[in-house]
Amino acid sequence: CWGEPGDKKRKLENVHETIVEKHGVPGAVVATVQGKYAYHHYMQDNFNDDGWGCAYRSLQTLVSWLRMQGYTSATVPSHKEIQQTLIDIGDKDAKFLNSKQWIGSMEVGFVLETRCNIQSRYISVSSGADLATKAEELIQHFNTEGTPIMIGGGVYAHTILGVAYDEPTEKCSWLILDPHYTGSEDLKTIISKGWCGWKGPNFWSKSAFYNMCLPIKPKNVI
């Protein structure tokens, strides 16, 4: 289990590993996150962010991946540190600090760049119904960069850990790590209740605009 210095409650790592093959898309090309990450979700660290902190938790998962792969020495930021970073760079004003305001994929990218010196690229779709059209881009991302992806749409943010896509049928499934989980670090519950699991097209809202933040791993790391 993964824990920051002084963090008494350990985070689960790589909770998806037992379900990689359970995507339910016959003949699919499958690509998933490479390396290790920690599962950050609501209510951890004795901090109540239920209802507003999902993108912060997804960002924390992304930073944990960068740390575990040795791409950054930056610590996993708290919600307050994330907010302060966005104030420092001029993206938010001072009253943002200690608020319960949401952040989106652009802010996630700003924090990765500022705190971790990591660049990201962004993919947008105007409706959740169009996400399957980006499946091949996500497959390429996981095969080349291997980083987890933060996705925000409507009032929700999630972490994408993988994609399964069958081009002839255009059937697609996404491996989702859900930051809205409020329970204990119980892998059996997380998997059985679908807090980490494969989701089909109906998981996404047809009426929501979605934006994804895809971190790019550094190329010149010795």
C-alpha cells in the first residue's frame, strides 16, 4: 500500500489488476495504464470533500502515478495546496482558497505543469455519446504514455485507467477508477460494487460536454 510521509491511512495500489480482461467487448483491442498508482477518493485523509472534490482526487491519483514512476518528486497535493497553486498562477482569485469549488481538466493540467513540471494534452467531446470516437486515441495514449487520464463532464470527474475497443463493431468499454467512493480501503467492495470497473457507453451522459487531461511522461529522464 502507498502512503505519503506522515499519512497514517494507506492507499490501495493498482486496484484494477484483477479485472483487466473483464471488459466484455469481444475481439477488442485493450490498452491500460502502465506502472503503479494509488487510488485516491472522497473522504480520505480525514477530509470531507463528498460532493465537490472528485477532480481533486483524480488529480491526486495522477500525481501518485508520476511519483511512483519517478517522474516527479513533488508530493501528492492536498485540496488546499491544489487551490493555492491555482491562485498562485493567476487562474483563481484568493477567495478560491478553502472553498468547495470544483475544478476541471484544465486546472488539473495547470497543477501538473506547475507542481510536477509535467505537460498534458487535452481531448474534448461535445457529448458522452461521442467518447467512443476517441477510443483509438486513448489506446495510443496508454500504449505510449501509460499515464492515467482525468476526465470531467457535467458535475462528475473520473479517472480512466484503460479502454477496450473493437473497431469493426465500434463497441467500446472504459476502465474507470471512481473518486466518488466514500468507503474504507476494501478492495473486495471497490471491485464488487464497481468503484473500479469497466463501464459501457451508458456510463457517460449524452447531454454533457467532456474534457480529458492526458499527462505526457517526460522524455529525457535518465
